[in-house]
Amino acid sequence: MKKITIATAVAVIAIAASAYASPYYALHQIKTALAERDADALAAHVDFPALRASVKTQLEANMASSIEAVAGNDNPFAALGQSIAGAMLGKMVDAMVSPAGVVALVNKSAISPPSRAETDAGEAVGDAQQKAEYSAGYAGLNTFVVRAKNDDGKHDGALVLQRHGVWGWKLSSIELAPAVAGR
């Protein structure tokens, strides 16, 4: 009877530990897919509808605040411009944040040879990528956040993974960096 209790306790601890470590493993798989330029493996770790909605929402909010700051609230042409730009933005995000968009981006970077300027800049970029720092951790039971740190040590954008099942995790949201989002 004591052996069964010990075996059950060990099994429960092993299951809990693997469930806790699962987002770190998913993050490792995403990094490996990017390093190997494997678009299919990368696409398997992305929740495209949720990611698309996240990017659209942030870009539309940024666009609205930019138009409001420049044109004001009571300008009818600003509202017209915002609706036209919003429609174009939606189509661009739909095209870029899709399985085909990911495949195209990964394949383009894998196929196109670097230019001389990219090669020279690549050495500096390679150094910067090696020094890139980030923090990763749970933001809730079903949410895992990876935050990039800038030179000041402050957080600069984030990737948000959501739990899919017990051990599965998918990239479902991106918090755009202030420089990208225009903040």
C-alpha cells in the first residue's frame, strides 16, 4: 500500500512539473523553428486568429490616437481617413499574420542572399541578438508572457502565449514595443 502511495505521489509531481515547464518547452520549440527557418513548425505554435486580432486592435488604437492628435476630434475628413486607413490596415494585417504570411517571411529570409550592406550590418545585428535579454514567466494559470528588455533594462514589447490543452501553448498576442506602436 505504501508503494502505491509513493508511486502516485511521484506521478502527480511529474505531471505537475511537466505541465509547469510546458510553456518553456514551447518557447524553445518556437526559437528552434525560427533558427532553422522552419515555417511549418513555427505556424504550429501560433494561434493566427487571436494574434491577428491582437495586432489589429493595437495598430487601430495607435492610428486613432495619431489621427486625433494631428486632426482633432471634430474634423470630418479625419474620420473618413481613419475608416479608409482602418480597412487597408485590416487587410494588411490579415495578409501578414497568416500561415502563408509566416511561410513567406521565413522563406524569404531563408532564400534571399544577404546584400553587402546586410552582411556588414549583420555582424552588428548578430552581436545585438546574442546580447538580447528577455524575461519569461506566468501571468496567470493559462497565460505565459515573454518580455524583451531594452538597453535601459525596461520591458520593450512582449509575446503572449496561451494554454491550449494541458501541455500545449500557442502564441496568441503580441504587445507591440512603444517605438513600433507609436507611444
